[in-house]
Amino acid sequence: MLGSYSRGFWLMCLSSFLFFLSFNLLLPELPDHLAHLGGGEYKGFIIALFTLTAAISRPFSGKLTDTVGRIPVMVFGSLVCFVCGFVYPWALTVSSFLLLRLLHGFSTGFKPTGTAAFVADIVPAEKRGEAMGLLGVTGSLGMAAGPAFGSWVAEHFSLNAMFYCSSAAALLSVLVQGTLTETLPKAQRRRFSPALLKLKLDEILEPRVLAPALTTLLCLFPYGAVLTVIPDQSRLLGLTGPTKGLFYICYTVASLGVRLVAGKASDTHGRVPVLRWSASILALGLAVLVWSPSVPVFLLGAVIFGIGTGLNSPTLYAWTIDLSHPERRGRGVATMYIALEIGIGIGALLAGWIFDNQATRLPWVHALSLASVLAALAYLLLGVRAIPTGVPAAEADVATALAVGAPEEMV
């Protein structure tokens, strides 16, 4: 299986690992850092502002991915991470820190859009789910290693050293991207000009992918909420120092364990059946987190939530690409990412508002996330037509698009 993918695919996986390592290694330390600056009541904005600019930039990154090229879009996103890592030590007020979080969000508004389109260009349609699972594994490894590595650097060296390590990882990601060959056909490529930043209405959202986009929004809402409150919940349960990032490690290891199986399963059985199972498991994990009086129960919730995410993520990517027109692939991916950022951003904002640094309110945060996932499950069961087992995924998902209301001429 592993040998059937090209050198370009594996280099993209390495680049993805370094990129996710770059900004995830900051996450466990940022809430305490903001509180130290005097902005403890703004913890919900750490994730929300980041996702706001990511969402705003998605239509632009989607259009540029389909016109200028996949690689320039990825390089720009990684360079944003590189620059922001160097600026964090100088952001010594609450307002400057929050402004930097806003700017940092442009990184994920660009890099993953170009990455998904690049991988879709070089991987056969019948292996799309499996490939997205492999790509997700490398990204998740970066997400898993980041929090633990960042906390270790901050504890043994300094917070500023952690910020500079974030920059170094982003720079390495850029260098890897420099070894890749552009996959956007020359006939479609245009030189960048400010005129390309003017968007028409049909360049903001891709109607073909509204079904996976809505599912993404509802299933990713809990992720924003979890990122916001887990550092405090970990501390309240006695997880400090090197163990502060233990939730993230358990969550990510569990996610890694199922991603390859999940991607391949969706290639065989269709995207929607796998997503129904993933939503059910996500709901179970969140139900455990609603009641987590001890570290073992808390980490059990992390594992179950990670399994649900491992089933969910590569399948949503593959479903989105299945429905995207090849010449608008970047915009299709961007639409899905807009929904992702909206879900994460709203989840983070509401989590910060509900939690308000009061431990007794943590169960309410997870209960709201549970309600969002149950809404996704209801949509997948009632709003999307069942896909029969054995139907090729791409063919089946055209039928799905028609079932949820996409015009026939668009599929």
C-alpha cells in the first residue's frame, strides 16, 4: 500500500506534518500566556480569532489555488506561520496578542487548501479516501507531537524558545514544498495580480459540496470548544507540566489508529455510512467528557473522541473532492474549510463564554458540543440518501449530491 504512492505525495505528507507541528505546539501554553498578559477572560478568542481569518481567507485561497497554483498558496500559508512565530515574543499586550492570533489564522486559510487540491491531483479517485487518511495521519502526528513538544520546550527553556521552534518548523515545511512540482495544468495558470482577489458570488462557495460542508460545520463545532477548555480542564484534574498535553496525545494517537482504516472503508462502502458511524462515536466521546470526574475517565473521553475524528476527517475530505469539479477543486475544498472554520470558531467562542473560568460550567460546554454532533447525525440519517454497500464512492456520491438538492447539471 505505502509503495503505491509517489514521492510527491510523501513529501506533501512531510510538509503537512511540519506545518501542523508549527502552530499546534503553541496551543497548551497560549491560555496561560494570555492570562499572564491580563486577558484571561478572552481565552475563547485564542481559537476563535485564528479561525475567523482562516474562514475569511478560504474563498481567496480556493480561487488562487485554481488560478495561480497549488504550491504558491501552500508556501504563503506556511510563511505566515514562520513570521508569526517570531512576532509572538513582541506581542506583550492583550490587544497585540489577539491581533497576532487574527493574522496567524491566514496560515490555515491557505496551506491546507493547496495541500488537499495537490493531493487530489496526484492520487487516483479510487484511492482518494485512503490517501486522505494517510495525509491525515501525518498531520495528526504533527498535532500530537506539537502540544507535548511545545510544553516541554516552554518548561525547560522558555516561552520565547517555544515560539521560535514554531517558526523553525514552518520554515522547514516551506523548504519541503520547494522540492515539489506544480500540479495545476499550465493552461489554467495565471500570474498573480490584485485583480484575482476580487471575488464573484460563485467564487465564494461551491454549491456542489454543501452537503459535506454542513456536516463538517456540525462535526467540527466540538473541536473548537474542546481546544478552548481542555487546557483548563486538564489543570483542574491535576495534569500540569509535562502531563498538560496528555489529552491531546491520547486524542491524536486514537485518531491515528483508525485513519487508514477509515479512509479505505469509505472508498469501498461510500462516504455517508462511514460518517454516520463517526458521528455516533463522536457523540459517545462527548457524552463521556460531560461526566469526567477523574483523569482516567477524562482520557477515555479523549480516546473515543479521537476515534470519531479519525473516522470523520479523511472521509469528509474525500467526499468533498468527489463532488468538486476538477477545474474548481480548490474552491470546493475551500468551501468545506470555510464550514470547518465557522464550526471551530463558533465552538470556541461559545465555549469561552459558557465556561467563563468556572469549573462547574465545563459539562455544559461538552453538552452543547454533543448537541451539535447529534444534529449532524440526524442530518446524515434523514437528510442524505443512503448509499448502498459496494457502490464505488465517487459514483455513489454523485447520487448523494442529487439527493440533497444539488442541480443535476452540476454533478
